[in-house]
Amino acid sequence: MFNRRTVLAGGASLALTLSACGKDSESGSEDSSEGGTVGIAMPTRSSERWLTDGKSVVEGLKARGYKTKLVYGDDDPKAQVSQIEKLVQQGVDALIIAAIDNRSLNGVLQQAADADIPVISYDRLILGTKNVDYYVSFDNEMVGLIQAHHIIAKLGLEDGKGPFNIELFAGSPDDNNTKYFFDGSMTHLQPFLDSRQLVVQSGETELKQITTPRWDGPTAQKRMSGILTKWYRSERVDAVLSPYDGISRGVLSALKSGGYGSDIKPLPVITGQDAELASVRSIIAGQQSQTVYKDVRLLAEAATTMVDDILKDRVPWVDDSTSYKNGVKAVPAVLLQPEDIDKTNYDTLVADGYFTADELK
């Protein structure tokens, strides 16, 4: 039986293997294997990547002999709490949770702890509770660094070019990754803001000013439209820091409505994340500039490996046992590396089997 008081995280790097996974997903799935049962709580079905995550975790666990109960909270924190509470009551052997609101789960995770159910925080670090045992994610500051580097290179900032106008967007304020993405970006961008090679005409540069609740594209579109109307009647946007493809598509819609996308008024440099199909097609078409590819099949493999280790009384290997502090404790973490994707190397996604060539046409 797993005992959260005695299991210690190892310090070695986790070796991962790519499992063969499809692109579709179904919620509430349960296989007929003879192993234990793992509850999987994903945040939303409105994003392509979370459907891939859910299916990949289910398939990875099934291949290891576990039953699964997969639920989606559909961007409703209260619904997710209720779903996790039900999974605890059903007596699952472990929980893999991608939180909608990273501070809303304290009560239900205490219930999990009381039932001696180990909890893995998936991609988004759960905050403010001792009752989270491990964290699996990508190196999220690296995501921001990659996005900023793309902007710097495309605008020629290191060659002294400028000034250029940039607008900044961030993710959901209730997602702990939002700060990591933003801080990573600002590590590279802040010197150019300080030197005025980059200028934010709206003046909205603080994280609290630029967040996008629930990572919602239409919300980003509305904000971008307002910025264009108020600040860019006689100026032109040269770059937009966007942390996620859905936000990027919303920004693009606003820019196109504002007259961008012609030879006279070209689209600005626009970053993204998650290599969603619509955005990769947009990159190929010369609209969105870049995305950060995070092969979530590998993330699912990391989570399923960790569950298997825990439930078989092995100590899971971790990459970092001290850096990821959730306000109560340092949560041992496995961190995967993201990859920069633009028009020059999108064929990586085909080579990896993430998309087929036909899907990208």
C-alpha cells in the first residue's frame, strides 16, 4: 500500500519512451484489465491538446494493466472538485489531476490523502496543499524563453533594429504555469523593453494586466481589438507575445478584422504554444509565426510510469525535487523539454507521428 509519509523521490532523470497513441479521446473510459484503477481529471474538452492528453494517459495506463476513469471538468472548477470527490469515493488507487483552478482542490485532496490515494499533479502544479505527491510537466520557463527568442530573432533586435511595437498576452490567472511562461519570456524581452527597442503602446506590461481567463481565444480577440482601436490608429503592431495557440488564433482574428494581413499591412510576429492543428496550418500559411511543441504523449508516458512505480512500491525517479514549490512544500517533478516549431521545421511533427502530412494540408 502506498504511504505518502514514507515514499521519497529519487534524484535520477526519468527515462521516457514514446508510446503509440492516437489523436481522439473519450471521457469516462474504463478498460477491463485486472490492475488497480486510476482516476484521471482533465480540465477541458475545448482544447485539442487536453483531448490528446486524456486519451494518451488512458492508453498508457491500459498498456500497463490498469483500469481508468477519465473525467473532464469543462473549465468549471466546482465541477472538477465534484468529479475528483466522486473518484475518491469510488476508491481509485491513484489520481492524475490537471487542475482548472490550482487553488480550488485543497479540500478534496485532503479526502484523497485520508484515503491514502497518491496524487500526481499533471502539467499544472496544484498549489497550497501538502497533499500532492509528484508533478509531471514540461520546462515551462523554457516555453517562454523559446517564444521570446523567436520574437527577438524575427525582429532582428540583437542586431540593433527597432524600435518595434509589441503587445503582451498571458495565460489564465488561475494556472500556475502562466507565471512561468511569462517570466521565461521576460527574461529575454525585458532588456529590449528597457532600451525602448520594444515598445508596448498600450502600457499593459504587468502580468495582472495581460492574463486571459481560461486561456480563452474569444477573450483574447476582444482584448486585442480594444488595444488596436485605442492605441494603434496611427501605429502598427510588429509583434504579439501569445502564450498559447488558442489565444494566438483569437489575436489573429482581431488583427485581420483590423486590416492586417496584406502586403501594405503585414501580420505581426505572433507566438504560440501546444502545436494545435489549426495553428500549425496557420504557420504553414504564413499567419501565426511560431508555436511551442510539447509532445503530450511523452507527458502522459511520464505520468503513467510514475503511477506504475508508486503502485508497485518503487520510488519514482524525478528530475527536480526542490525547485517546484507550491506554497506548502517542494513537489518532486519530472520535466520534459519543449521544442520551437515554425515554418522551417514543422515537418518535425510529421516525423514524430504527431500529425500526418495529410492533416497539415
